[in-house]
Amino acid sequence: MRRMILVLTVTAMLLATLLTLPAGAQMGEKGGEEEPNTPECSWYGPFEEPSWDPWWEYWCYWHGWGWEFVFWVYD
């Protein structure tokens, strides 16, 4: 009985691995792309909170990748 459960578990794990390989290969191809072109960067702010001095944040948007926080500075 134990051997049967072990065989079924290993078989299910192998089947799951075989089904996910094509999806993993596609993700690897997309992740291997070169870095996108020049990002669009700009200052955002001023952000203010009652107990803090106002500050500005510098963010860049990479098309196809998303937002990247660069740095902040007090006003």
C-alpha cells in the first residue's frame, strides 16, 4: 500500500513538472530580452505629511518593464 502511494505521488509530480515546462520556457525567453530603450523619468511631488518636511521623488518608467524608484530629496 505504501509503495502504491509513493508511485502515485511521484507520477503526479512528474506529470505536473512536464506540464509546466512549456510555460517555464516561454517565461525564460521573455526574461532574456535585452533591456528596453531609454526610460521616461520625471520628478513627482511635493508630497507632504503633517510631521514631515515636503519631499520630491524621482521615478523612471521603462516601457514593457514598469516603474523604478530612483531617489528622493527634501524640498
